[in-house]
Amino acid sequence: MSDTVKLISPVDGSIYAERSTASDAEIQSAIKRANAAQAEWVNVPIAERGRYCKAMLEAMVAMSDEVVPELAWQMGRPVRFGGEFGPFADRVNYMTGIAEEALSPLMVEDSGSFRRYVKRDPLGIVFVIAPWNYPYITAVNTIVPALMAGSAVILKHAAQTLLVGERFQMAFDKAGLPAGLFQNIVLSHAQTEALLGSGAIDHCNFTGSVAGGKVIEKAAAGTFTSLGLELGGKDPAYVRADAKLDHAIENLVDGAYYNSGQCCCGIERVYVDEKVYDDFVEGFADLARGYVLGSPLEEATTLGPMAQTKGADFVRQQVAEAVRDGATAHVDTSKFEMDKPGSPYIAPQVLTNVNHQMSVMREESFGPVVGIMKVKDEAEAIHLMNDSPYGLTASVWTTDVEAAARIGEKIETGTVYMNRCDYLDPALVWTGVKDTGRGAALSRIGYEVLTRPKSFHLRIAV
């Protein structure tokens, strides 16, 4: 007997969608179809695979007018910001564009005596467990490269964004992708763990919490299923004295509060040189106070609700604990009428007089709160940026490129930015260190993760 998965909208607490989980027979059937389709797909030229993926992109973009309000209802992003199909298109276009070269054999020798090379073989079935915060672009990071590499894909999307998986299925069906190569499936947590433990999956890519990543690892233990795990961050920024302050403030505020702070690579802590600290805090807090908290369906809204009330209440708890321990809150949240305890609507907050004994500077907030600390030099900034169990991205704000590169070398992180943040470049590998996880996505390296090397040593002369 199937269970049901309910999508509770953060807009008004209503059930926005409800779906039955797949039966055991349906799960087995999906695996069988995927294996059969992948056996044929591996013989399809890479260029033709790319045409299917581009057709999927075209079909997805055509749904944009429906998707934007649908996303607002599902996870709270204001409609004024549109959907995700700008970066979605960038990633599809880039990864299809480099596929021929990235997947070509690595020739070591091709002489009259030997032909020696390494070929990239598809993994088989790639299982994507996608999150709700950026439900289209996080999923496509693996879906398209996996298909381009010759694998079949099974998608299990987050309960909070159930309809996104269906949109993917609709787009691939519209594109005419052979049946069984991409399948969206609704699973419970228990079913997901059982599928991973069955040995039927060749690779799993999971984006979510550290706790969720540990469950995935445990479920797949003993199966030799390869894993890609992106497990969040506590991403820092360092503002040097020579930074263009207005630019740094504007971009860091956006990097902290866009999507209500629900970004793995969003800015959660800022370290500012003491020479510009006061001006930075004043400018940052002024911009934060200007956000409009409200229904994401209203064009005037610049800050929608968090996807779930429990997330908002966790942020409120972090702020309250920090203030009790001496932190200063710079935003009067009473002026944001919709910000109430027990509600997913929460105002932006800026905290100073914080330290690394506080949860808000140590634990992932995943919400619209930022802690700002004064530092005397780059050595102190580097120490504090590295004082974290996470390592996804870090940004340096300066007019000195060499200084940014030098500092970046010392930061324990997957990506270093200069004068930008909260951005993903599909030409550069997306990866992390420490509790942020393991594996890599996008770029040429992403194809290496989604394929298996096979060596050929052919002796011609005897």
C-alpha cells in the first residue's frame, strides 16, 4: 500500500500538492526500464544526446510562465525574481557543448607498435536526490551530464518541490527522449534508503544536509555505489580595507538574503577590516532594512517566506541566543508585520558583536541572517574563515587580484571568489571540503565523476 507525500505551501500553509509514493513493483519496473534504455542509449552519438537535452531545455523554458508562480507556492521565492531558467540554460548549454571533448578518449600512444588510451564509460543508472531550495538548477547539474555521458537517470525530488520532478518529466517527454532514460519517481525516505541498499543504483548524487548525507552513505554501504554529496555551507566573506565598499555591500546583502538566505553558497558570515568596518555595517544594515517581506505572489515582495516554518524558527532561535550572549541586532523586526513566531515569514537580520562561540557563526543558518565581525588583518580573517566545519565557497572583496589569489590559497573551500559571491560557473568544478561533502559537479571534471575509466592497451607489432 502506497503512502502519500504532501507539499505544504509556505505561502499560506495549505496542501499545494499531494502524490502517492511508488509501489515496490513500480520501483522495480523503473529500474528495469532504465537498464534496458541505457543499454541502447550508450550507442547513441554524443551529439544526438545533446540534441535531446537541448530540446528538453526548450520545452522547460516554454513552461516558464507556469513555473514561476508554481515555485512561489512550493518554496516561497518571490515571483519578481522569475524562475531559474537563466542559469539552468547556461548549465545545459555549457555541459552539452563540452561533452564531445570531455568524453573523448585520452590517447597515450598511437604508434605502429601500440595504441594505448583511456576511454570514459557511462556508469549505468544515476540516481539524483534533489533539494528544494534551487530545485531546477541543482537537479540539472547532474541530470544532463549523466545523460550526455551515456547513463540513465532516476530523479527523486524533494517533497517541498514535488512538481519540479514532474516538470522535468514533461520536458524530457516533450523532447522525445527514449522512454526509460529519465524517470521521475516519488519515494519515501525509507524507499530511498532501500533502493540505495539494493545495489541496483550505480551512482547517487545527493544535495542536502550533513545528516542526510550520512544517511545516504549508510544506506549505500557495501554496495560500492559511488556518491556525490553536497551538504551545505557556512560561507564567509572577507572585506579588505581597499574594497570598493558600495559594491561589496550591495552584492553581499544580495548574497545573504536572496532566496530568503536558503542557499548552500549564500553568505552567512562576513569579516571586515577594522578600517572600513563601521561604514560597512551601516551600509549593510540600511539595505537589509529596505527588504519587503510578504507573499511571494506579490510583485512588490523582495523577501518571501522560508520554505518551512521549522527553518524560520531555527533562525529566530539562533538570533535570540546570539542577542542573549551579547550580539547587537541592527534590524527592528517588529517593523516587518508578517514576521511572527511559528511562521515561515521572517525578516532579514544583521548581527554584530558576534563570535565563534555562537551558533549563528558556526552552524548553517540557511536563512536571512548574517553575522559581521571586525578583523585587524588578513591573517585573522583567514583564521576565522577556516574556523568552520564547512567549506563550499568563500569570497574576498578587494581591488588587489594578487592579494585575493594569495588569500584564496589559504582558505579551506571548494571555490574562491573575488568581488562576487553566491554564484556558480558551469565551466568551473562545483565541489567542497570538510562537512560540505565529497564529489564534484559541472565542468570537465563533472564528466569524470559521472563516468568510469576503462584502459585499452593494444599491442600491434609482435
